[in-house]
Amino acid sequence: MAHELPPLPYDYEALEPHIDGQTMKLHHDIHHLGYVKGLNNAEAKLAEARESGDFGLVKHWEREAAFHGAGHFLHCIFWENMSPNGGGEPSGALADAINSRFGSFSNFSAQFLAAGGAVEGSGWVLLVKNNATGTLDILTSEKHQNLTQWVVTPLLVCDVWEHAYYLKYQNRRAEYLQAFMNVINWDDVAKRLG
Ligand code: MN3
């Protein structure tokens, strides 16, 4: 079953002025679509390589599937993590979990922003639930798939590749990260906590 590009849950311009419509259109229609196609291609080639018994090729296409698959699935979460009615602070069990792990929402925000600013090159900053310990954590990734732990569920993810912000914010990634905080759909984040 081929993977498909999911539609954005809102218009391209819906997150303005925080995230501009042109960036959203290019990011969703071109960049995300590229990962969907890359994943479908990698899975098809991987099946052929496994059939042929060429394990050099198996290794290659597994790596391609990791890159494009992580890219596809993270973008799916990213779009849903944002909303034109977003921003503010979480409530309920999610707020409790954040307070218990980070001390306060403002501590969490400061650490999330700092982690996102510190990603070297292209990557993501993620609030995750560690399924082994039940606690929350902040992780970063390089590219899409590197530097993770393998027992986590992503709750909130922010793309800090330059394609996510350069048209509007140029080199000012910190401003983009601040703007992202204004569109976070905390109901969606809470839903992922389960
Ligand atoms: Mn991206």
C-alpha cells in the first residue's frame, strides 16, 4: 500500500502571520511530497533487493526508507501539531506531565526553544513521551532520523530545516521558533500523550 501525502488540515495562509502561506505551500506540496515519493520508492526497491538477496542494496534502501519514512511521518505530526487557533498553554494531564518533568511551562518553553536553536544543520526539536519510563523529554534530531531514542512517541515536533522558515525569517531561526509557539495545537499534543 503506497503512502500518500495527507491534505493540510487548514489553508496554506491559515497560520499567518506566524508561518507564511508561501512557505506552507512549498513545504507541504513539494518537500513533504518528496518524502512520500522517496519512501514509496525505497520500499519498492527494498522489496526487490530482498528478493534478489543483494544485502548491500538492502542496506542502502533501508537507510533511504529510514530517511524518507521519518521525514514523512514527522511532517504528518507537524501539520497536525499546528492550528490557526493554537498557542497558549496546555491544560490537564499534559500540563501536569510538563510541570512534573520541567518544573513549569515557561521552563519547558525555554528548553524547547533552546534545543531547537541548537540543532546543527537540518533537523527537528521534539517533545516526546518515553514509553519505557512514562516521562516526557525533549529530543532533537539531525536530518529526520538521527539522534532519537527508540522507545519514544513524538508528541510535539518542530521542523527546523531551513525550508521551514527561510522565506520569512531568513537566518533568524529563534524568531521562527517563537512564532511556532503561537500556533501549537495543544489539544492535538494532548491527544498524542494518550
Ligand atoms: Mn520539512
